[in-house]
Amino acid sequence: MTRYRLDPSIRRAGDGTVLLGGSPLILLRLSDAGASLVDRLASGEEPGTSPATTALIDRLLDSGLIHPIAEAANHPVPAEVTVVIPAFATIATRLAQLLETCAGAHEVIVVDDASPDPIGALAGATVIRRPLNGGPGAARMTGLEGITTPFVAFVDADVQPTQGWLDGLLGHFADPRVAMVAPRVAGLPGSSRLARYETVRSPLDLGPTPARVRAGTRVSYVPAAAIVCRVDALRAVGGFDVTLRLGEDVDLAWRFDAAGWRVRYEPTVVVHHAPRAGVAEMARQRFGYGTSAAPLAARHPGALAPVRVSRWSALSWAATLAGRPPAGPTVGTAVAAVTTAMLARKLRAVPEGARLAVRLAGLGHLYAGRSLASGITRAWWPAAVAAAIASRRCRRALVIAAVVPAALDWCRDRAGLDPASYLALRLLDDASYGAGLVTGAVRERSLEALRPDLTSWPAPARSRPNATPPPAAR
């Protein structure tokens, strides 16, 4: 049996039969039996195995409203796992340290991706050398070829796991639909400004909250720096795309999801990754990540929109920033008020519908503002800078987008950095990624990765496409 925890975003209304939360944010109405089940889950009880309970658990999992607790009694053992380490020009002592953390695995395979100086024999590992460098995805697929165990763990050579890290991930495979699980990849603490920045802003660190990984959600991808996969599922979807040198892990997670598998993010298991050696190296890394967006967008249309907001939210913020005070903010506030009233009308049959409408609309507009600011300073900054040169209002909007979110994040993160250093690194981070994104779009001759997703206002309740709501949810 599996126990579950509620997502921190959940809010309950009325008599407990209305749930608000998840990612994307949804509102779900439950029957009395469904509300009772949520009460049991919140108290840590095992839910039972009746068809109605199983159906509702599946829906809550897929909505990001609950997360399984990976318990030791449920999982396969490390002896059922083969560890594959893709390596390029990695020193032997580093690999030896990594091998120590893989004790108990069935086998460890180190794939030398055509290093200039071949990796020699390693105690406790099989070394396979590729004749040509193909990148990490190709190296992982080389290691996968002869595996006979039901699970495979891929660990990059520059990752530092802790002893027993596999145990905390394998429990998720008690769910037969789970194909891949990833731990939290945290930055190694350091004294430099860059190291301190990356402890709170590393693109590999996806935060402290567990998640179902899916495009367009709070955790839309997981890095393959450290992952465990079900071998049959991995082979069924074709494994890593060896034509992608960057973004191959994002592509794999989304293909798993499209094929009906689940991908889990488990932040209670933490591995560490060293920060970039310097600011220039960080900028090159972020630029490279940006170039991967266009090829990924071609494979997964709509999944990489740099901004996801409702048309109403976009209109409200545009009116606020484009008009002169007080007219602009007044119009923007009026648009926001109209959307709140429209949503309240949709929710009039829901207990505490008016209060929920205010919360939904308020959160929606706030998140939209953050999303639009990120788009201006990250994906669209070349166009934003050009517009700012020509227009004072655009210049004001660019400054607000660059400074206000960064200031709010600095107040939360700090990381031992002064505000100026934090802002400078943040701007370099965003600008480097955005430059890579534009470069990739030019190479692909496609604007798909730059196109915003201006959806209509979300419905007050959503089900999976073509799915019949389970008996406990209506």
C-alpha cells in the first residue's frame, strides 16, 4: 500500500468538498466520499484499493494535488538497478568517488564518450568506450544496450550523490505507471558570488516540493543529471533522442508523459552538482540551454511557450503598463475586476464561489505578471531592448520587469548576496538564455519557442481529456 501527501497549494472550501490547487491551478468538486478520502490522505492513512478510490487517487495524482510517499517497504532493491555513467574527460578519482555511492547496484557501466585521453579500467565498473563523441544522450543509450535489469539509473560524472540515494527513488516504482523518477539536484555550497547565486537559482534545482512532471506545470522537466528509469518503458518510447545534445532529458520526460507514463520529482532525495567555474562559463551554459528550446518546440508544439497567461490577464497588464498613471492602472484594475466577476458567475453554484473567484483571479493575474516579466527579460529581451530604445513607456516596462521580480526573489532567497550582485547575475542568466533561445529559433527557422500561450480563462474544473470522472468526483 502507498500513502500520499497533499500538495502545499491545496485550499479547501465549503464543507471540504471543493479543492483548489495543483499545477496548473484547478478547482475540483468532490462527493462526500471523495472529501472523506482526502481527509484520510491528509492524516497519513492508506487510502484503500476500491475501484472508486483508485480512480480518484489517479485523478488527484494527475492533477498534482497529491504526491506518493516513497516508502522502503514498497520498492525494488538497488540490486535490480544498473547504473550508467556517461563521462567525457573525467578524472579517474572523481569516477571512483561516484562509484562508491552506487554500492549495491547490479552493475555500474561507465561510458567513455570518446574522451581525448581514454578512461582506463575502474574497479567495480565496466568501461565502454565510444569511437565518436555523441553527447550525453548517445552515451546513455550506449550503456543501455546490454542491460538486463528492470531499472537503470543514469548519473552524470559531475554529480555527487549520497549513500543510499537510490533507495529514496525506487519506492515510486510501486506505481506501475511510473517510468522515471528524479531527485533534487542542488548546487554545492561555495563562497564565491556565483556559487551562492547558483544555490538558489540553478536551472538544475527544481525546488523542495514534490511533483508530477509534465509540460506547462510547476515542474515541467527534470534534468538527467541523476534519474532512475523503468527499462521496459524507456525502450518502449525509444530512449533518449541521440540527435539532441541538449534538452534530451526534457524531450524524454515529455515523451513518457505523452505515452501515458508518469514521471515523478522526489526532492527528499538530494544529489549535488558543482556550480560553473566562472561567470563566462555560466553564461555559456545558459546560452546552450536556450538553443535547445527551438528543437524541443519543434518536437513538442505548445509545450515550450515562454509565457502562459490568459488573454484577460495579458490585457490587464498591458493596460496597466501602457497607459499613463492614473489612467493605465485604472483600466488594468477594471479589466481584472471584470474577470473576477465573470469567474464568480461561473462559480455561483460552488460553495464559497465568490471568495474562490477572488482568489483564483487574484493569483492568476499575479502569476501572469511574473510570467510576462520573465518573458520580457528572458525570451523576448532583444525585442524589448529595441522597443525600450524607441519608447519611454517600453523603457519603463522593461525596467519594472527586470527589477521588481528580481527584488522580490532577492528578499526571499538572499543567499548571502548583496542586491546589486544578485540582480547582475540574474540579468546575465536571463540574457544568456534568451540569446540562446533566439539563436536556436533562427537555426530552426521557427518562432514556436518564442510564441506565448494566451489561453482563455481556465474553466473552474478540469478533467483529463476523454476521461470519465470517477464516482467520487463530480
